[in-house]
Amino acid sequence: MSKDNKTQSVSQKEKYRDKLRMMQEDFLQGFTSLLVRGIELGVVRPDRVVSKVHILALVVDNISNYMLMGIELDQRDIWTETVRSVLK
């Protein structure tokens, strides 16, 4: 592989990584906003908010990974149970 191809490959990997990072950060920010609103409405307890946000983001990410690999899961049930556990 030539030096130009290696540089281009590294550049593409960096762009891909940056896009993935932005998407993950958007999930975290979105879930944070939702949980803060839930706290304001009294439907989410204000304890361990950061952990709850991370749980939601990790589950969404892993559900999508399984779907991309063609592994069938009951996504709706998994997500419902995850949300229930966060709202307790």
C-alpha cells in the first residue's frame, strides 16, 4: 500500500471515528435532556442520572449492533424493560 493510500485510509478512519463519536455524544446529550425533563415532571428520580443516561445509550447502541449483525432480538421488549428500570 502506498503512503498516499495509507494516509487516505487513516484520514477516512478518523472521519468515521469522529462521526461515530458525535453520534454517541448526541445520544448522551439527548438522553440527559430527557431524564432532566423527567425529573422536572416527577417521573424520574434524580439519583444516578449519569449512570441512567449511560445505560440508555449503551442499550440503544448494542441493540443496533445486534441488528447490524443480523441477530434477532425483541428490541421493543428490551427497550421497554430498560426504560422501566431507569424510571424506578
